[in-house]
Amino acid sequence: MAAIDFTNTGAGLVLGNAAPTKQALSTNYIDFTSAGTAGWAQQYLPDLYEAEVERYGDRTIGGFLQATGSEMPMSSDQIIWTEQGRLHLSYSGLDVAAPDGSNEQVISSSNNNIDAHAIRTGQTVVVKAGSTISKAYVTDASAANTIKVKTYGADIATVTDDSASLFVYGSEFDKGTTGMTGAVTPQHISLTNKPIILKDKYEISGSDASQIGWVEVTGESGQTGYLWYIKAEGDTRSRFEDYMEMALVEAEKKTNSDLTEAEGTEGFFAAIEARGHVAENFVDGDAADDLADFDTILKRLDKEGAIEENMLFLNRATSLGIDDMLAAMNSYGAGGTSYGVFNNSEDMALNLGFSGFRRGSYDFYKTDWKYLNDASTRGLVGGVDGVLVPAGTSTVYDQILGKNLRRPFLHVRYRASEADDRRMKTWVTGSVGGASTSDLDAMEVHYLTERCLVVQGANNFMIFK
């Protein structure tokens, strides 16, 4: 099938469109001598459409964080939380030496993967070396970077390329012996993030604020009228509200020492790439291959938290690819599908833009993420095809509050106290529009927020590229 070519993208400023910066542009004025507007210089009244055409529909892209988490206040410059490590002991990237005269084998690692291990003498381990799996008894675990074992059966295959792995499955002691030597201390995983301050401002002079236009404007917030500044101020607010979400999705912590003007914060994508899973080339258009890839994702989820219900926020191509995969399986829709995360209501899930399906022991709820499709955001540059977000909550120890809390895996923290609430501040200065704070013949509308994103249990998240 031939590819479709688009020769006109429909881009560019339209006549009378508000510019993103405060400057005089030819697009802000009507040229009565041009062919397109010459009718205004004639004695005949043209047929005028007063209402502005909303050719891009709802231009806002926010709502992702509202759908996946919650917002909570904070009163510090830093958020610190602790996450659980794995319960059981396992090690990979190991070498296995050949048996000595007493059939004892040494397990070590050239990459220090077993340094400061928690294995103890008397424990039993399962060792995979090459294609064979062996059961062994730990005869000596006193060294910090090696252990000595004897197998219950055949010798463990010799490995010198750091490809062996093991896990502890129990212990064994003779009658009348002393107890286990040493103890295992839980691994302490402490994570942190800090808020950033976002600001914006809209300004208009007193003269322009009172100037009536001939175009009836509308805004995403519902404001209408013939005063152009109503639209411009509304657009500024809507754009800032989107920035409040976009900044937390895209932000990164500073690693460039030459950047002294900002510190950054860990955003959603950065957290998944650092502590979660990155899946590339997920959907290629072949339903059988895509299903096999999806099953690989399930196996990866099995190795992590195995959270049953997950939400998929996808761009158009990936969403359609999954639709094709499910259609080929003939299992799309309500048949065999659970809607537990939506109070088991199919209508609620569909009203929120989600469609669900089940594979293995997992339920998935799929929806399009406008941010990945919009031509003025991630849809312009690409690089991200979608994300997998676990539903539900996690239990963490909040070191500021000093107690365990259950919170959504993904949630926003904003600065607030009895003195100041910085979730979303807006105020007006100047001497126009009811404000009388200075002798400036203008109205200045200020916007400010201070917030950060907390991604807990990032090992259960996945980003598709």
C-alpha cells in the first residue's frame, strides 16, 4: 500500500492570532489594502462570522496526573521516602570454580556482584551455571566476596564469564548443633526528590484592555466576549496549567555542572528510565509478533511487583497496534474483561476513555494520551510511544512524618502551609481590571506553583519507545 503524503500541515499563525510573546506582528492587524481584507474598505457590509473558529478543538493536554494519582501538600524543600528491597537473597553475574580435592567449589564474581553478600554457612542455594541447574550446600560463607559450596548431586559446571546466578532457598543443620551464625539486615533503599517553582505572567495595558474587537473569542476555561485580552489571559492560564503537568512529566535532575541557574527535578519519564523498565520496538504491526512481545512484558511484570491491574497511556500508532493485536486474538472488549479498577463498571471505564482486556493474570486498561499525539508537544518530537502505570497504592515510610503511609504509586506534592498555599497561585497587580496595587497603567496577572512528582515503586512502571 502506498504511503500517504501531506503537502500542507495547516501550521502557522492565523489572522489576528495572539502571539506567544509580547511584540507587534503583522498577523495582529488587518491590512485594508490587501486582497483578502479589501472588502472592509468598501461601502458594502461583508457577511461576518463573529465567532472564532476552534480549529484545534480542546487545545489543553492536561489530565494525565489527575487520572493516575493525587495531589498532597508538603512543607519542605525535599521529599524523602524509603522503598522495600526484595525479600529473598539472589545474586547474578557470578563465576564458579572447578571442584577442589574435597569437591568443594568457590563461587565469586570479577564484577564484585557478590561483595558484602548476606549468604550464611549452612544455607542451601540453587545455582544456574550454563544450561544446568544444581542444588548446593554452603560450607563456608565467612569471606565477604566469595562462598564455598558442595553440591547435593553432580558438580556445578565451571563458569568464568560472570554468567552464573544463584538464590537461597533454605538451610540444613545436623542434630544437636548450634544455630545459624549471623543475621540478614534488610536493604535500605532511600529515594528523594525536590520541588521546582514554575511561573508565568500575562500583561495588558489599560487602553488595550478596554478596546472592543470584532471577533467573539472563546477560551478553554469558558470565557467569551469581544475583548481580545480575555482570550489572551485565558490562554495564558490554560497554557500554565498544562505546564504544571508537562514539567513533572519531562523534568530531569541536573547533571551538567555548567548549569548554575536551575537544579531540575526528577520527572515521570526520567524516573522510569532510571528505576523502571524501558521497552523498545513494542508494536511492529505483526499481530503474532506483538502478542509475543506483550507476553515478554508480562514476564517482566512477574519478576517485579506482579500488580494485577495496570493502565496503558499510548500514542496513536501504539494504541492502534494493540487494537489490531487484540482483534487478531478475537478477545477484545467485555468478553473475558474485568473492570475492577473502575468499580467493575464497563460504562465507567468507557466514559473515562479506557478500554480493557485481560492477558494471563493481568488486567490492562488502555487509553490514548493526548500529550503524545499533540503536534505542539510530544507528538512533534516523538521518542515516547506510551507508558504502563500500575493501579493501586504502595506502602512507604515517610521520613518527614515518621510513619508508614499508603499512597498512589504516582502522585504530586505541592508546597503549602498555613501561611501560603503554592499549589496554584494567581494574583493581579497594576491599576487595571480592578487591581490598584501600583501606578502602572496595565493589568499584570501572575501565576505560580511549586511542586514535584513522586514515583514510588518505579520498578512496576514501563515506558515504550
